Amino acid sequence: MDSLPGSLSLTVEDEVAILTLSRPEKRNALNMETVAGLAAFFAAPPEGVKAAVLDAAGPHFCAGLDLSEMTSIHTPMASVTHSRAWHRAFHEIEFGMIPVVSVMHGAVVGGGLELAASTHVRVAEASAYYGLPEGQRGLFLGGGGSVRISRLIGAHRVMELMLTGRTLSSEEGLALGLSHYRVADGEGRALAVDLARRIASNSAESNFAIIQSLPRIAASAPETGLMMESLTASFAEGSPETQARLAAFLEKRAGKVTRD
């Protein structure tokens, strides 16, 4: 793949790619170079990678939009173009080829929360806090948050956060569904990598079907969703890898589901 911008760094451990936001001096605020780098990476992950971890350097995950870029946006058309570039990048994460586990710590606000909401599994450290300060900046959500964050916690909660500027703690975020896991500070990356390795051990067809179809099924009318479910199940079940896994289970060469 093409080289990443300096605001992103990459390591690959077996079948797991660890992509790190690397602008700690800016609290990992997202500029267009970083957004374009995210889009390019998730559109074409390294060969052999089956899952990714999205981490961030420094004490904060992401403080949102780099507001210094707003000085170059002078027209409604320029603003729409800027927003749509974010939409394309985050679409490559949500509906890309591989599942993505994010590690949230410190500030997860504005565009940072929009970014996290596009990932499939979210791990929060105790220091994580969430906010949508767009109302206080004279702005509106532009990175897909009105859809993705509303889907996670409800539009009424998104509205309250934007109107009041209130922040949510990591405990509150876990209870509402902004994260799936909450761990002590400094433990998020290890858990995220472990989860990504577990995900990578699934069949590629199942992972693809889960991240591609499930959100679309949930957003569909019931009969449309059920038909899509049948077609997706057929796609996943028909792969040679799935047939081999089923044979291993029936021949008692694969473990049963147990309580971790």
C-alpha cells in the first residue's frame, strides 16, 4: 500500500494491523491528511491482515476536527466537500474488508467520537470521556455522527450532548453502548490486540458478512432484512473454509462454546 502520512503509524503483528493516530501534540485532532490516510489504509489493508486495531499516541484518543483547517473553508460547497471526505473515510472503516477494534482513552470528542463510532468493537480505558462540543463551536456534526452515534445511543442523547456540551465518563459510555469493554488505564491496547487476534481467527467470509450485512439488515424493513439475512447466510455457509470448520466441529475436532 502507499505510504502513510506522518500523522499515522503502522505495525503488523501476524494477521493484525495496529494503526495509531500519531499527533499527540494536537490531541490527535484530525486534519485532512490524516482523514485521507485513514481512507486509503482501510480501502486497501496490507495483504494477509484479517483485523485491525485503531489506537492513538499520547493521553488522548482524538479531540476531533483540527479547527485550524476551518479557516480555509469559506463556502457551503467547501464545507460539504470537507464533510463528504470524512464520510468516505469512515465508510471505508465501517464497511471495509476487515473488522476494526478501537482503543479509546482520554478525549474522545467531536470527530473523535464519530471516528470511534465507525469501528466495530470499542475498548475504553478508564480515562476515556465523550463529548460533542459542536454546539459550542457554532458547528454541526460532519463526520457521520448524526447517523452512527445516534444509532448507538439514540438521537435524543446526541441532541442533549450537542446542546449542553456535557461530557460522559467511561462508565457512562459503557452503560450507554459507546464502548463494549472498559479496562484500567494502559490496558486497552493489549485487550484490543487480543480481541483482534480472536476476530482474525474467524473465517474471512463470516467476518465480511458480519460487518457488511448486519448494519444494513438492522436498518432495513423487516422483510427486506430477512431476505438479506438469507442471502448473506448462503454466502458465508458456502465457502470452503466454512465447510471445513463445520466438518471439524461435527468430527469433534473443534471446541464447543463455553463460558470464558
